[in-house]
Amino acid sequence: MNKLWSGRFRGRTEKAVEAFTESVSFDARLWRHDIEGSIAHVTMLGRQKIISKKDAGRIIKGLRAIKKDIQEGAFSFRESLEDVHMNIEQELIRRIGPVGGKIHTARSRNDQVALDLRLYLRDEISAVLGLIEVLQRELLAVAENHIGCIMPGYTHLQRAQPVLLSHHLLAYYEMLERDRGRYEDCLKRTNVMPLGSAALSGTTLPIDRAYVAELLEFPAVSENSIDAVSDRDFAIEFIAASGMLMTHLSRLAEEFILWNSEEFGFIELPDAFTTGSSIMPQKKNPDVLELTRGKAGRVYGNLMAVLAMMKALPLAYNRDMQEDKERVFDTADTVRACLDVLARMLPGVRFRKDALERATVSGFLTATDIAEYLVRKGMPFREAHGVTGKIVRHCIDQGKILGGLTLKEMKGFSRRIEKDIFHYIDVKTSIGERQSYGGTSRKAVLSRIRKIKKMKKRK
């Protein structure tokens, strides 16, 4: 079978070249978007009298029949026809005759693939936004249900200060909120209609691009035909936003992996989201979390691949750009899978309140509270810091905790210290006193939860 573009060529395409250049093995998943775009394009061609309304009707009917066959698994994509676009067009011509060839009037595969990818990413971004919201909802529920649970906060993976578990988990909520904003911004730049740019310079035919945009629910039309067919910024931005999201999911996964270990013992993961060992019967491995952590690198690789592909391409379209599809598809699949499995796992995680609270006893977590106590007594902070450091050193030498010192021992480091010091070095008091906006006090955390729920209701 001759290619639809074979008129200029005398010989047939080498089989090895067909195999090397084909993209239908992966871009077939764009079929729905390709047909949707073609129907809108042909509707416009008929409305503008570029083709007859009768021909437009026949083409649209044929496209809908092909759509039905693909949905039902009764359609075979052929590698010899290169890509999803040529497979659908060739089948249309086979079914309704030469009139099917009018479908490609006033467009090129260059603007056609740009349209399909934008339609695809528009759907994927919307799906990702929905999954982010589900995971945020689960985080919020866990935070609400464990509002009184205290744990060590860490810096440098060392116990630093006491915090509420709810406060710690809501830090991931805030990360996801920023991710949501990035995807929403990306959607604005993705939601631009490129069809009608043709190969690179537009068309001499009297098309109505605004009408096609209206049919496809695009709020904007591309302004420059050269840019429209050579632009993949929106795809790069999608993968970049996904890379940031995967960074956050990987950090959450890593913390849960640590917390689930015997060394921490802060949580127990649900059986349904763990696996066993083929040789060690006692093992309960956090494979879901480890895979989430590993898949972050996969998305980073996709970003580097697409950036490298685009970095030195002259305008306008170049075949190199075919390499964007698999990277975009893989990123979308990876992100959606990770968001979904984490949201499903989270409700089943058991937080060991006693273990979390026990971990706050050692590590001198309220040392900063002593320094701030001395500041209240009029001591400059740097001096207070030094005094507190000496108290900690004394505890280490004597094998004591801060709460185990006597008032006499305390006063040996500063005469400003009074009996009320023991109130301030209590872990629960320490948390309760941190009422600065965004802090870890129960009052501050509950305030943030109420604010989040109020914002969600407005939506």
C-alpha cells in the first residue's frame, strides 16, 4: 500500500526505515483526541464551504464509526502507516472513498500532533489534579484524627523539637497545594489551540480557527504558526511539574519507610500495601513506597530527555519531536499511579502514638525552650544559647534528661532560672506555646485545618 504522502517518491520505503520511524506503537493512545480534533476541523471546513457540508457529514460519520470500532477493539493499527493520524485517515479513505482525503485539507500532521498532545495533556492534567485532591483529603483526615499525637521533629535526621504529628503530615498537604498550583498554571499554557497553523506558515484557505477552538473548548488560539508547531514548552512544563510532585511523593515515601522500620517503629503499614520475602518469612517490605521513591528518578529522566531533545532544534517542526510522546505518556502514567496508590494506602497506616511520644523524651527536644525562657528573663539570645548548650552537655555527662535535673543544678548555670523552668521544658507545654502563625501548637494546627476545609467548601 502506498503512503498517503508517496507522490513525490519513486521507490518504496525500506522496511527497516518503517520500523525505525514509526510511532503508532505508542501514539495510538492519542486516537480519541485525534478523532475529536478531526471532527471539529471537518465541521469547520464544511461551515466555511471549503468542502461541501455533504462531504463533511460523510467524513464525520466515518470518523465516528472508526471511533466505535477502536472502542470495541475491532480496529488494528498498522506500523506501516507510521502513526495514529495516518492510520485513522487511511482507514477513513478505505471506508468512504476518496472523499475521506478531504479530511486533511488546511492542516498538516505538524499542527495535528500538536493539537492531539494538547488535548491529551489537558485531560491528564485534570486527572492528576483530581488525584492530588484525593491524597490531600486523606492527609487532612489523618491529621484531624491524630491531632493530639506528639512526635519528634527532625533536622539533619536528628531529633530537634517536639511537633504534632498532624503538623508534620500537613507539611505534605502544603507541598501538594503548590503542586496543584503548578499544574493549574501548566493547564493555562497547554489549553491553547494550534490547529490551523498547518505545516508552519498557516494556510491560504479561509479557515476559522476561533470556531475550531470553540468546538474543542480551547479558551485561546496560538498566535504564531511557526511557534505553534514547534512548541513543546507545555509538555516540558507538565513533566517538570510532575518532577516536583514526585519529589514530594518520594519524600513522603522515604519518611514512611523509615518510620515503618524496627529502628523507628512509628507506624505499621497495612498488609495490603506491603510484600513478603521469598526467603525470609518474617519480612514485611514497603515495596509500594520504595517503588514510589524509585519512580521519581524515572520522571526526572523523562524531563532531561525532553529538554535535551528540544535544546538545539531549529524552527519549526523536526522529527526529533516524535520522541516527546513516550516521555509524556510515561510521566502521566507514573504520576497517576503513584498518587492513586498512596491515597489508597494512607487510611490503612497505623500510627503508634506511644512510640512517637516515647521518642520525644530523649534528644533534649526542649533545649530551645530553655534558651527562649532565658530570653524572657532578659538574657540576650546568644548568651542564652550558650547557657543552654552547657546544660545539655551536663545532662550528657551525667546521663540525665532535661526534666531529670534539679532546680539547684539548673540554677548553677544561671541565676535567672526559677522553678517555672520545668513548666517550659515539658514537651506538651513546648508544643502548646508554639502559637506563632504556621506553628505546631494544637491551636495553630486546628486553625489551619479549619481554613483548608473552608477553602474546599468554596470550591
